[in-house]
Amino acid sequence: MFNIEEFDIKCNTEIIGRNFIYLDEIDSTNSFLLNKSEYNEHGTIVLTEYQSAGKGRLDREWVSTKEENLLFSILINEDIDAENVNLIVLGSSLAVAQSIENLFQLPVEIKWPNDILIAGKKVSGILLESSSKGNVIEKVVIGFGINVNQTSFEGQYGIRPTSIRLEAGHPVSRERLLSEILNNFEEVLTQIFSDSSKVLNDWKSRCKMLGERIKISDGENTKTGIFEDVDEMGFLLLRTQSGLEKILFGDVSLRT
Amino acid sequence: MDLNLLKRLIRIVERSEITEFEVEEGDLKVKISKNNGTVQQIIAQPQTAAPQAMPMPNAPAPAEEAKEETKSEDGGNDYYEIRSPIVGTFYRAPAPDADPYVQVGDTITPGSVLCIVEAMKLMNEIESDVGGKIVRILTENATPVEFNQPLFLVEKD
């Protein structure tokens, strides 16, 4: 079971995670924070040991064994706009990547926009959901799924999964890892408002496939080209025969 | 002055009951005042004796245009525009094989879910901020939309 005292000792944040909800089991931590209006404090996190309906993009499942991994969502509802919300998408993966590097010295790569890979295998996925009233974004929830101590993965996966334990070669403290992630996330969030180019550059320095020939699929169509850069909003710039194209979403892979 | 800070100040004033706000930082003075619900900003040059004035920072566009009822061409009615809060791809239904959230002619209330706009790994659900009837859907399903692009026309109650 997650030891909240152990987590709390290491967590140095001022806002993120100061309102902490622990649930033994829930359908989805994102849905919980989006739908429960009584938990509306900026920076609230909800952590669960098991999700019965964990999800990724396109309603893909996120499966995780009980009490071995980190499944949590963070609620952000202050100062969100069309520009910084995309940097929150990228910045959330940056915080996780920095934390894994700091604690375990593992070589971490980010796959656009925010999957985290170690040795080409997926260790973390992040799905953000938000709600807007008219054209005002009222709240954003950032759902993190991180494979921490799980050692076997069954089933079909788009990218081969791994866990930090498998890569580091020893069991890992989830409490220590979560506190590190929240510490880094709070710093990244502050930078998004003060020095967003730093966030973008830190993210780019970990981005796998930048400069490579890639293919990108939106579920229906596949495009190929050179992953030239990301723009200031974080969108992928794909160099194709017809010029530079801005990609808003999709699954990126190396062209083989 | 930090542009992001300025934007945040404008946002705070816009959301609050405050109609006028002034702050000085070093020799830069910023005054934000709100008239008729829209935020205006005036960046004052320092009144020091500097002979050559520093180049004026380009005044940034207001962070958010106040939503307005637009005069529509449809018979001169005043319809309310629901606009996209982000750059992304517009979806009328929660999944490719699901029914659309709303159709033309549907009655909606504040809080009714109208569509999803997706960007990168962010799924943004857009709720109506007004009650009324959907008069027109301005964007095709699964097409890109820009920030603030009109998506729906609503005849308000």
C-alpha cells in the first residue's frame, strides 16, 4: 500500500499535491477529478492503486497491476490558456523524465508528445483531459500512468512496455518517485508561465526522433516525413515533399 | 516586463470585479482598466528624463476577446457564437462510431457538452456557457480548428 507519510517527507511542493486524495480503486482518476466538482482546488492530486477503466488516447485501455505502479491525476484550474495548455502537455512528460533520470540515472527519451521510453520501451503514458465553458478552459486534469514495479506484461501493446524496476534492476519506492515527480512538475509549471522556452528546450533535448524520418498516424491516415522541430506551441513540424506541415496529434513512429 | 506576467494580470482583472488596476515595476508602469466588460491595457512610458525613449514594447493583443453576441447574416437574428478555446481537431462525437453530442435544432442548457477538440494528448470537452437552441454547426467533423474559431451558432433563450 502507498505510504503517504513517506511520500510527504520528500514532497517539497507548495501547491501541487498539497490536497491529496487516495483511493483504493476507481474507474479513472481523470474522470474522478473532471466530474467531482467538490474537489476543485488547484493542484489537487488523486492517486489510486487500481483503475477499472484506465484509458489512453482513442479510448485505448491502460492496464496496470494493483499496488505496483503509479496511477494519478493532477488538477490544474488557474491561468490556463490556449498557449500554455500545450506546454502543460509537454511539460508533464518532462517532469517524469527528469525524475527518472535524477533518481535512477536511466537514459530516458520522450516520444512526441508525451510518452516516456527507456531503451525504446514504454514506461509511462500521460493523457490530459479538460473541460471548457464556451471558449474558456476551466480545468485541466493530467493523468499519469507510470510502470514502476510491475515485472510482467501480458497482452497486446502498440509499443513494448517496461517498468522502472525492470530497467533499474531493483524494486523502486513509489513514494520517493511520486514526490520527485511532483517537485519537478511544480517547477516546470512555474517555468511555463515565466520562461516557456526553457521548458521547450529541456523537452526537445530528450525528444526521441527529432531530425529523423518518421511516420505519423492519426488513426485513419499515415504521413511520412522528417520530424524537423516542434513549434512554440509544441506542435510537431513535419517536413514533407510539399513543405512544412504542422501536426496537431497522432502516433509517431520511426519509418521502417 | 514579462509578457506572461502581463497576460496573467489581465486575466485576473478580467475575471474579477476590479475595474481598474495599476502597478509599477521599476520605471515601467502598467495600468489595466475594464470598461463594459472588456479589458484594455495601457502601458505607460517611464516619465524619467531619458532623452531617447526605449522602444515601446508591442502591446500584446488582449489575452481573450470578450465573447460577444454577433450579428449573424441569418435573417438579422442575434446568435451567440461558441468558439474553440484551443488549436486542435474538432470532433462532434466522443468516439468515431458514437452519436454526435448535438445536432442542429437541439435544445441545450449551460453545461451541455457540445464537442471535443483534441490537440496532442489533450482531449478538451467543450460545454455550452449558455442555454438555447443550436442553429448551425460551423465546422466539419474531424477537421482542424484555430483558437477562437466559431464552432456553433446558438439562439439564446
